[in-house]
Amino acid sequence: MSLPLKDFRLGITETIDIMLDAEATAFGTDKAAIAREVLKEWAKKKAHAYKVMAKRFAANGMQPELFGGDMEDDGMSRKGSK
């Protein structure tokens, strides 16, 4: 059973469109599937990099939040702050 998908629209260059189309044709799938796979791999790399960074901060007695990662920067408010 696959997870439900979210709709996401994104403007891309003609070059990217051609590359996605070629990849989809070559492997018998569609452009959206190729784009999802690319974004999935990107997200995995970002998550891994964050874990490495967090371990290095911890090894130096620092917290990742102190390096510009405040929740308010993401449009979210922290509990208890007003």
C-alpha cells in the first residue's frame, strides 16, 4: 500500500523538462515518478547531513537550534513563547 500523495506544483526550465521526459521514456515511467525519486534522494541526503551536523554540535557541547535553526524561522512558534 503506497502513501497518499500531496499535490505540489513547480515551475521548471525547459532543460529540466526534457531531461525528466527522456528519463521517464527510457525507464517506462512518468515525469512525476522521476521527480518524486529525485526529491526523495535529496531529502534523504539532507536528513543524513543534519544528523551528522547534530552529532558534531553535540560533541562540541552545542545545540543545533543555536545555529539559526529556531522554530520561529520556519513560521512555527515554540511552545510557551508569545
